[in-house]
Amino acid sequence: MSDLLAARSQMAVSLAFHIVFACIGIAMPVLMVLAEHRWQRTRNPVYLDLAKRWARGTAILFAVGAVSGTVLSFELGLLWPRFMEVAGPIIGMPFSLEGFAFFTEAIFLGIYLYGWEKVSPRAHLLAGVLVAVGGAASGIFVVIANAWMNTPTGFTLANGTFTNIDPIAAMATPAAFPQTLHMTLAAYAATGLGVAGIHAFLLLRNRTSAFHRAALTIGLLVGAPAAVLQPFAGDIAARYVARQQPVKLAAMELLYETRAGAPITIGPGIKIPYALSLLAFHDPHAVVQGLDAVPRNDWPNVPLVHLSFDVMVALGTYMAVVGLWAGWLAWRKRDYTTRRRFLWALVIATPCGFLAVEAGWMVTELGRQPWIIAGVLKTADAVTPMPGLIVPFTAITLLYCALGVIVAILLARQIKQSPQT
Amino acid sequence: MTFPPSLADTLAGIILMALTAYVLFAGADFGGGVWALLASGPRKAQQRDVIAHAIAPVWEANHVWLILAIVLLFTCFPPAFSSIAIALHVPLTLMLIGIVLRGSAFVFQSYGGGGGRVFATASLITPVLLGTSVGAVASGAVEHWAGGKWHGFYEGYIAPWVTPFDLAVGLFTLTCFAFLAAVYLTLEAKETELQEDFRFRAIAAGAAVLAMAVLGLAVFPDAPPVDKRIVAVAAAAALGAFWSLWRRRYKWARVVAAVLVTLIVWGWGFAQYPYLVPRVLTISDAAAPRITLELALSAVLVGAVVLLPSLYYLMKVFKGRNAQGSFE
């Protein structure tokens, strides 16, 4: 394994691990706050129990998210020092803002988790709201920094030096809006449906539990609308990619030749004519740039990007259908907590959001290769000169595998202890 | 240093303040882990209990000071960040592993998953690596790397920070963290006997801090010279810390201990001024373009308006009511 590949793998493992906890850290506070709000309104103790149990699970996940996030902030420099030297002054701004947003999140999470008896009910609920706001804000700031890597703006590059640096213009990069929208919805959809799916499974074993019914409803309340909106956000993102990152789009859709009326390739030999032009530009005859527009050396790993994209779309579509189903049942005032088929569909949806998030990040990160800053700096030119990078890569991978197993065991134990009534 | 300080100097000062806050708050959380490891005597279990309760609500917020220092460093002084990250790749990666193990083991332990020993051991090792990395920056490890007159992995990436001075700074950092923790824990313990346990530990750790400082000055005469005025005030603070611990004035002890450790951090900062990375990059050499610095400073000021009241509230909720003793 070359040092470059080891560094890329270490970054991939670190991000793939962290993103699960980050999504939960963004969305779980919303679920906790909804449960606590209902408790304060209805005085139904089921909701208080729910808020407290969710808070316990969130405490574990948030802590792992916080420490794995710290690792990433260092790894930016440990693995990609040349990138940080160039990018730091341009996109340090969203990182600094993220620092403050995350600070707010951590402070009020401490108050939320340990302050049940120490602050007034209103202050406690407000602390939860601030955790949710801080979480969403820090996620958005980090994704803005990533968006800049895809569509770099806010500087002039002349003879290898960066001048006219404008951090505000860098934050207003074209990819910022579609990426932050897509990622924030993904966090709510994955976590909301994930929680709903777990409680659906427990309801299948115990039909009458008021606890799990309440949990299912709140999970759906957050997850279902996000899952239904996500295809629209995906469409917006795809159209931005078509205009700003045509090579990535060509890899996503296996389009080797630039052409008008481009089809979508679903499988070997299966094509939907005009579909790609229609999706990317809302015009069946639009010209879509193919991979042939750039030299072979500047292609990403096309099969992997395409596969990841299709996996993401398939999972997202399934979740949107489940979300619509939930909306339909709620609209018709049917008791969805007793419908076996619906509950099973939710159980299947439990991991889907997180798998889709991983696949989506593979699309955006692998699709940008061989560039670390699209069109500006190659990943190979940004890597640290330190040799033997396979060692830290192996160490971090083993560490995260062990942590993942322990977290899973602890959460499984929490879920098993949940009330039966 | 000129007055008023330049924009770059101001931001370097803010980064040093964030690091100081990390040492004073998160450092004490690490120190708590050390005392959990060294818990002994008839009240062993209660000691660990007090420590866990003291750390639980605040450690994540305390930890963010480090993230803030790092993002400000790479935003405002990118070449300093990248050269440190290259030259000190190994100790920083080890420190990160320590941070991950400490944090996750602590939360696993809090939620019934075991991991107490991992938490305590990582609390012992992580501060040593942090201090060693700081010592390595101060003593010119980055200069050694950037000079390029070395052959092979060991000479380039290990030897520069595995020096007696750098490791001594690592141990000194650990001792300071343990000292802070013991002093703070006298206010967390509710029973007098438990307070006495931590009082005894605080005095012992304080003596160790003092002994290491004096010994260090003797053994490493080439170390970056610390301003004599800072040394004088630090010596007074050390005396104050011993006096207040002796007289059981724990709230005073907390204040003077924090002042003492702050002076140690700032003594290091001023000793290497105007260099950010000694002998390689001065603060003004490493500074990002003016627009970036201005925006970073604005972000810090706006952020502080949100952050400081929130932090005050956090500390008031969890550290206000339990506190024993008083300013007498």
C-alpha cells in the first residue's frame, strides 16, 4: 500500500466512522426535545421516560462523535499538510465558526444530560433546543468547507500562489447550498427512520407498548418528512454537480462520451434514453459532458463512484417510499403502530439512511479525485512526506473497529432494557 | 512586543488563551483520570466516584478548547500548523489515540460499560504526549525537520521529540494537570475526609510541580528563558497555593492554582515570542492574509458573546452549588 493510499484510507475510515455519530448528534437532540416537549404538555410519563432513555444513548454516541471529530481536525494537517497550508486561510472561517457551534452544542448537552434536577423545566427544554441548533449549525459549517473543495472560490491562483483571498466568497461557494441541504436532510432522515425502525422492531414483539408507540411516532415525525424531501434535495444537488463538477456527474452516471440526449445507465446494457439530460438539465436534448472531456489521468474511480451513487439513490428512494407510506397512514388516521407490513418496512429502513450517507460521501469524495481541491491541487501533492503511513492507518482502523463494537453492545443493552409496557 | 499588539500577535494571543483554557479545564479532567488510577486508601471507591461526577457534565465542553485552538491555528497561521503536523506526526497521532480512548472509555464507564482502567491509563499518557509535543515545538524539533539534514524515519520523525527536555515537559504537563485536578477536587468532595484525601494529593502534586520546575531550570540551562517577572509572580502563586491548601482555603487554592498554571503556559508563550515555531516561523511570517485574520478575529469576538455566557452558565449549574468552602 502506497503512503498516498494509506493516507486516503485513513481519512476515509476516520470520516466514515465520524459521520455516523455526527448525523446522530445533529438529529437525536430534535427527537429528545420533541419527547420532552410532549411530556411538559401532556404530563404523560411515557414521554419523560423516552426523553431520558434517548438522552442516555445520545450521551454515548455524542462522546464518540466528539473525540473522533477531534481526530479529524488534526488529521487535516497530519495527513494533508500542504492542503491545509493552502486552504487554511481561505476556508478556515467555516471551521472556526464550526468550533463555536460545536462548543455551544457540547455545553448545552452537558446541561441537558446532567441538569434534569438542576435547572428549571423550561431552561432544560431550551438547553435541548440549543443542542439541536448547535448540532445542525456545526454540521452545516463543516459541509461548507467540504463544498469549497468541490467548487473552490474566493481566491486567484497565479503561478502557484494564492492571491485575492476572500473567505466570505469561499463560504458562498456554489456547492455549499445543495450539499448542506442534502446532508442536513440526510442526518434527520437517517436518524429519524433509524430510531423509528428500532422501535418498530420492538413493537412487532410487543404490540401494545405505549413507550414504543410514542417513540415510533416521534422518530417518524423527524425522519419521514426528511426522507420524502431528500429526493428533491438530491435533484438540486445533481443539477449543481452537472454544471459545476461535470466529471463527477459523468462518473456517477457512467457517461463516457459527451453527448446530447444522454441516457441513464442502470445496469450492463440497460439504459433509459434521454433520462440523464432530463434529470441534470431538465431538458431531454441538453448536452451532458462525458468523461472524454478530461484526460484519463484525471478520471476518478468510475465504477466505484457509479456503484456508490446507485446504492445511495436506491436506499434513498426506498426511504422516501416508506416516508410517504407513513404520511399516507397518518393522513388516513390509520393506526400505523399495529400494521405489520409497515413496521417491517421500517425495520428494513433502520440501517438504510446511514448506508446511504456513507455511499453519498463516497460519491462526493471519490468523485472529486484525483483532486483534493477540484482543479487546483492534486491529492497526491497534498499528502504528508512522512513514510510508513500504513501504521497510523492500521492503528486508527483497529481502534475504530473496537469502538464500534463496544458502542453497538452498549446500545443493544440500552434497547433491551427499554420498558415493555 | 509593541503596544497595541499587531493583528497577528492578537490572534496568536487568543490561541494561547484557548490553550490555557484547555489546560485549566480539560487538563484537570485528565488529572482527574490520573487520581482515579492512583485512588487508594479506605475511601478508594468514593474518590473515583467524586472524580467521575466532577468530570461527567463538563469534559466534552472543556475538550472543545483544543479544537478551537487548532482551527484558529490552521486558519490564522497555516504554515505553522502544517510544519508542526509534519514534524510531530507521531506524538500527535499517539495523543489523538489517547484522546479517543480517554473520552470513549469515560462515557462507556459512565453508562455501565466498564473501561475504567482504559480511561485512567489514557488520562495518564495523553497529557505526557501533549506536553512532549509542546516541548518539541519549543525546543526546535520542527527546525530539525525543516532543516532536512537527517536520514531515515527515526532521525526525522522520532529523534526530534524523544529528547530528555521534551519528555520532561511531558511529565511536567502531567504533574500540572494532576495538581490542578487535586485542587479542584477538594471543592467537589462533600465529606471532610475525602477533602483531606485530595488536599494531601494537591500538596504532594504541588510539591512535585515545584521540584520539577526548579530541577528543570538546573538541568536544562539551554531551555528557552522564561521572563523573570513571570517567574517571580509564579513563585508567589505557588506559595499562595501551598498556604491556602495548608489552611484549607480551597476556593482560594483553586484560584491561585489556576493562576500558577496560567503563568506557566504564558511563560512558555512569551519565551518563544516573536516565534510561533521557534527558529522557523515568527508570528508575522506565519500569518495568513490580513482579511483572513480580520474575519477570524470577528468570528472569535462574536463567538465569545455566545460562548462565555454559556460556559459561565454550565459552570454555575455544575460547579457552583456543590462547591464547599468559601473566600474567607
